[in-house]
Amino acid sequence: MGAEIRKRIYVCHTYYHVYIACLKELARREGKEDAGKADLVLSKMSNDFRSLKARAQVCGLFGAVIEFDEKDYTFFPELVELKKDRGNIAANMLQRIRFCRRYAELEAPYVPVDFAQYQDIYVFCDSDPIGYYLSWKKIRYHAVEDGLDCIRYRDTARDDNRGHFALKAFMAAQGLIFIQNGYGKYCIDMEVNDLSALDHPIDKMVEVPRDLLTTRLTDADKDLLTRLFIENRDQLAQALEKAGESGRPKVLILTEPLCKDLAMRRRLFEDMIREYGTVDGQEAVIVVKPHPRDKLDYTEIFPQHIVLDGFFPMEILNFVGREGEMLFDRVVTVFTVPSSIHCARGKVYLGAPYMDRYEDPEEHRSVTNSSFTVTRTTPENNSEGEKKE
């Protein structure tokens, strides 16, 4: 007899991915569908999930929770050699075919589950090795956008395949090479938040608005998510309570692993706090939420400010206060899209123009639709207005 077909599995590379997987499973539970029949894979390639696995195993949303020691291509010396430019499109494409096949073959020993056992496979960021592996094994799967509207800001499929893109997309559709975000032969569809925001939507892209997944959450759902992602809820509550004690405005700074030079990264966030840490002429209480992949120690850099634990998705901050409560007067980011933060009155997205001050613009030229934007939310009507400056 063949192996039992299991319902669903989610392959996640970040805390945000796990958060979206949870929202999708909570929606199934609300609809009395086959909730709890999904497994969860946590790739260790780019994130430290710390104790999340243990909490996910008992949260009630998943069956098995499996760690994946996924390997970047640089782990295999022969693949590094196959990435070198051979000087012409024909030679490069032949090498690309070999690279895609060999990458999957070398990755296979590290793949922890038999994906052929699953009815539906959801892969966040299929540009990672798992996409190559599933394509090589001819296993069909659903791709899910890496971050909220991330393709609007960087279309990685097109950017990673500049030059003769139409030819490369055709070859990917035939299964000869692999391209992420819906171009691969074995990708069933590509789930995005907002199709209208994309410059180059394709037929395989399907729209699943994230707000529809969050507005249906009950208080019990929010409590479940908070318990799942926050390792020390009391510590977070105390930090936010401290932020509100002075009666001063509160500004949330979201860090990111920007600038390879850590001294320059430090300078960037020091400048950001100096420039955006005042609200209506009053010096604000600064709350720093580090990115999980940001290796700077912000408690050491900013001992005068409140630094949160970075190992949870920023969206969880929406659930730690009272319903409709504005925890922050302003949230400030560079490339992290802040539209899913609903606990701040104002949102500042700085984008590429700001980054031009800290690194060669060529380093982030692939980031598009990233002009300086300020979005303000008024407490009276909770509506958003946008101002470009």
C-alpha cells in the first residue's frame, strides 16, 4: 500500500511566514474545515526560530513541526563554480540547467519530509533551495509571497533573471530551469496580498488579502498567536507599559539587516531616531523592534531606549494592547512595509532615497515603488491618508 496522503504542509523561512501560515489555519478552523491537519516546516537557513518549534507543537494549529537544515548553494563548492558567467547566453543557459538539477540533488539529503505525501504544499520564498528541490522531483506546490506586497518593491524573479527574461521564463515553464514566484512548471499558483500593486502580475498569481485573514480573528485567536510568538509576554507587556508611563509620544523603530558594514547600519538607525524621534515638537519615547536577522545588539547601542525582543513578527504588536488602542504615535521603517501595523497613528516608509545616504544606490537599485511615504491614521475615524514628500 502507498503512503497515506496528508492534507497540508507549510515551508517557512521567517517568523512572518509562520504568522501567515497560522492565519490560514485559523481561517480553516473558523470555517470548520480540516483544521489541525497541517504540518509545519521551519527552515533554519536564514532564521533562528529559537523555541518557536516547541510552542508551535502545542498551539493546536499543526500536527508535526519539523526543522529543515536547508543549505544555500554556497554550501556546495561545485555549485559556486556553476554560477560563474561563461560569457554568452547559450553557455550560461546550459550551465543553468545543470545548476538547477545539481542543486536539487545536493539538497535532497537534507530534506526532512516526503513532500509527495501531501495534498497541498505551501512554500514561502520558493527562491530558496526547496523550490529547486520540488521542481526537480516534479512535485506541485503553491508559492506564497515572501513578505507583504514584497514583489511590488522588488520583483525578485525578474531582477534575478535580468537579460533575456522571456527566454528564461519560457524555459522555466518547460521545467528546464527554475524561476521563483509562479514561473516554475510545478508551481500551481502564487499567492499575493494585492494584485493591483504589482507591475508585472502573471496568470498564476492569486490574490488573498491579508486583512481578510486578520479582521476575522477572535480574541481567542489573538491570544493564541501572542502566546505562540512571544516567548516572554510579561517582559513585552512591561516594556510597553514603561513606554506609556511618561505620557510622551511613542515612536516604534523597526530595524532591518541593512548595510553589510555594521558601523554604517548603526549610524543609519542613530540618524533615524534623531530625525524621526520627535512628534509635534515633543521628544518621543523610542521603542526599537529589531529584525530577527539583524545581528546588532541594540540594547548596547541604545541603553537609553526601550529595545524589544526581535524574535517575533511585528504584526503581533497589533494584538498585545486593547482593541483599537494606538500603542505608538509613529512607526518608522526603511524597506519593511508597515501597512500591516495597525497600532500606530502614523507610518513612515523611507525607502530607497533614504538608503542612498548609506550605501551605493546600485546596492538597492532593484527596490522599486519606494519613494518616501508618510501615512497617518487619525484616532477619530481610523482612516488612512497618504502624503508623499
